[in-house]
Amino acid sequence: MKLILLTYLALLGYGSYGAAWADASFPLVVKHGLGSTVIETPPERIVTLGWSGEDSLLALGVTPLAMPRYGVFPSGIFPWNEEKLKSTPVLLNFGIDYEVIAALKPDLILGVYSGLHQMSYKRLSSIAPTVAYRSGPWRADWREQMTITGEALGKSDKAEKLVEGADDFLVKLGKSYPELTGKTFTFGTYFSGSGNLVVYLPSDPRVEALRLMGLKLSAGVEALGKQYPHEFSTSVSLETIDSIDADILILWFADDARAALEAQSLFQALGSVRRGSYVALESPVELWATSALSVLSIPYGFQSFATRLADAARLTKD
């Protein structure tokens, strides 16, 4: 596994791999789901909104002017990004504070993995050129984030290499744990007081990452994906959660939600829970590294995640 990680870090410029990349000619146009954005000159003051947009910038050697604050971490910054920052960015609270952003005088705003809509996009565009997603609100996977950011910075070649590196990392990581190959999984979450589980459907990046590692989405969730082809998640009543059981059940939790769910007899009756092939993600690093996927969070967080998945897989029957 160390060899896999070292190979990937070389792509990020931590080994002998060079960082000299030919930039595209400016001005350039970036097309996305909310319009087409003209970027006149190479951007230097970049604000990121949503999740993990700063990861793509840092992977390209650029420190954001401002980025979201992730309050579960003492620094407000993902641990895989802290050492890569060349300066301390302004940390923005979630939600869009247009006045604060305008006062920063950015020359580019990136909201690729975000919930931007036409109204917020139009208002942000009055401040600076703004680039959104192509897939839809909160749908952009690590590939889309990296590709669009690379285009906006005129560094598409390097962005493509980084995407290939992240994909290869996941494939090789899965192969290093052969017990994962072909095992079914369901990935979701639970909120205290709810009578439902939230499960992630085929279009969610979390699902795609595990598929690259050789796992298979459970038949029940595959069926839900066909029922709701334009959604990335849906709710399943606790009374019917046996329909989405799998070889491995993966759930992330916030606050006291885990204890609340595990007190439910319907949950305890699931085959994956009874045999111990249930993986609970609670720590901030586990939760964010497996949910805010990026070309930086994947190599940082997925090695320990894969180990836990493999432990669960060994408890299943072929």
C-alpha cells in the first residue's frame, strides 16, 4: 500500500515528477451547468465554495484566497490540505455571504461540488467570473471537480493526470485487498429521530469510488437507483431496510446518531449487523475523507477505510 501512495504522491509533485505544465491561452471559456464563463487572465485570487474545491486548487499548486471552514477540524481545514497551503486562506462559513466574498475582490469563484443555482450563480457572477458543476448540484465527483478546475486555470493536462492517478489509486488499492472483489455494499447515513436510513444511489461519488475498488452495489440499492435515476440518495424506512442489506453495510454518523440507530431492533436484525460486517464512520477524518472525495482526500483517507472494509468482508460468506 505504501508503494501505491508514493506513486500517487509523485503525481502531485512530491517526488521527481515535474510541476512545469503548459498553460492554456487566455482568455478561455469554461462551460458548465449554469452557463459559460469567460476567464480573461490567469486567476490569482480564487474563492472556493461548497465541498473540497480547495483540494483541486492545491493539487494544482494554487492556494485559494478563501475557502469553506470545516468546523469539525480545529483549524477549520481538512488535514490532508494543511501542509499544502502556502498561505492562510480566509475561512468562510457555510452558506454564501456575498458581501464578504465581494470584499475579497476575487478574480474567480469556483463552486463545482456545491448547491449553486441560477440566482446564486448570477449574483456571484456579478462579483467575479463564477464556475459551477456540469452534473448537477452536489453531484460532482473528484473527476468533475478536478477537470473543471483544471480548465478554469488553464491546466487541463495536469488535471487529467491527477484524475488518472486518483482512479488508478482506487483500483490498485482494491486489488491489494482481494477479499473485497465482488462483495456487495450499501453506503448511507442516519439522523437521530428519523425513521429512515439515507442510502446513496449509483450516481453518488461514494458509490463510484467503491466500485472502482472492485465492490458491487447491493441489489436493493441498484433497484432504487433505477426507480430514482435523477437522484443521488433516497430514504428507506427502517421497517424495510432488509431490502438494502449487503455483504458490507457502511454508515456515517454525526453527533449521537449511531447510538440512536443501534438501539433500534430492526437495525440489529440486519444480517450485516449481526455478523459484524457493518462499518461505522464517526471520526471527522473518516467521515470527510470518504464523503468529500477529491484527488487529495482519496489517497489520504482510503487506505485505512479499505482496511476496515476488508475486515468486514472477511466476515461474510461467499
